[in-house]
Amino acid sequence: MTTVVFECEYKGLRYAGIGLPAAGAPHTLYRVAEDALRSAVLAGGGPEAVVAAVTEGAETVSVSLDDPELRLLPPLLPTSDNNSLVNGFMGTHRSKFDRDPEPDEEFTPPNYYLKGFGSWLRMPDEPLVTPAAPDWLLEEPEVALVYANDAEGVPHYAGYTFGNDLNDIGLHLRNKWAWTPYAKLCETSLTPWLFLDEPPVTVTGRVSVERDGVTAWSGPFSCGSDSLYHRVPDMTEYLFSYPLLRRPGLVNYLLLGADKASYHDGFRIEDGDRLVIDVSSHGVVLANPVRFGQADAAVS
């Protein structure tokens, strides 16, 4: 079974946990320094070494997920200097191509985008803020790979988690070549759970959009590597050939792309809707309310 670790803040201090906490039940947390988990990943040794580095000799507390003083964090997030980046690929799924790739087919990089800093990531149940008047919103359940660069700038793969790359697909489709960066200016959420394993082959589940406490739309999704047209090693090797992404100490959250979802059924997400991504294949749920942002403010 894949080892899962996570980080959080509790009463102003940083802790790490092992395994997926059960709702309403106390879970053991281990007091850690901000860079403890990242340092363990960089040191190598696999999941056992990471767990040992976090747990051995650490002070512990027992906390429930619903404790109001507990704040979950994106995996490996460097909170002190925000040396982190959220970025991803578009058009990666097989369903968006009219054929399957040949085994020896030359790699053609998919479209790529920068989403923002790691500090912009939202956690489960936190609102996802959009522009004040989005054209047509689209939820995107995705696998997020997590990398940490060492002091020489070499990226080290840490593991994977899951995200919702909410974006304005309506704006994107009105001008694919110029307006896509604007369309991506909606907040993104991640689960805090870091799966210490290779990128997952099969990831399946269901998305639901809740409105006024009732399911207004629901549909299945698949976002593992078996659903992608592009090979994950090809995408990551190409991306990290760019020196700017090899800055020493950088933590990289890399979204692998999503398949069709509510937009493709003609459904419109509204202000106040709750997006629920149930990654049933991995036993985790990511839910966030949508909040339209404030109207344009005067610039002085």
C-alpha cells in the first residue's frame, strides 16, 4: 500500500502526519521543521526513510481534522519564502485526439501554462475565487506531481496528490491563442495528502456540483497516466529542461491535465456552488465552494 504523508500548522507550529486521517477521529501529528519533509525527499531512501525522518524523536500531538486550530498545507509548501510554483499541461488526454499514439512516436510537448505561486493554492473546503464575471467556468480534476529542487537545482520527484484546476473555459475558447492565461486566473485547490509513489496509472472518480445543498450535476472522470495521450516521463523531462524551473530550492506543483467535465454537458457553474471531486480510486475527496471575486477596483 502506498505511504501517504501530509503537513499542517497547528497552534502556529508545523507538523507532519502519516496516513489518511479519518473524519472526526484523532490523528497523531509529529512536530517538524518547515524543511524536514523536503530534506527527507532530497536525501532519498524511499518512503520508509521519509517516514523515519519525520517521526523519529519528534514531539507528538493528537488532533482531529475538524479542530479549528488545524490548518492543512499543500505538500512540501515552503511557507517562509514561497519558493514554489503551480503550473501544468493542457490537452493531454487521449479523448482529445483522434487516434492513439504509436509506441515509438516522437514526443510533441503539449500546451503549458503557469498558474501562480504555491501560496495561492487552496486546501479542501476553502473557497475558490474567480474573476467577478467569468464567462463559463470548468472544474478540472487532475493529478498533481510534486517536485523539490536541491541546492544545485536538480528536481527530485516527491510524489503525487490531486487537484482542481478551476478555470474559465468560456474565455479560453473565445480566443485560444491569447486569452488562455486570463482563463487560468482562478484559484486552484489541492489535497494535502502526498502519495509517496510513482505517478499513478489509473485514477478514477466522480465530480459533483452541489447547489443549495442538492446535486445539480454529476459525472465520472479519469486522470491517470492510462488516460493520457502523452507519456508522463516525456512531459516532465521536457519541462525540466528549462533552467528557470530548476531554481535551487523551488517546489513545483505540476498538473497533468483533465478530461471532459461539466462544461461539455452544457452545465454552468454559478457563484456559491460547491465542487466535490471524489477520487474513489484513492479514497480521498476534494471539495471547495466557488466564490466570484469582487468587481474591478480602481488602480491608483
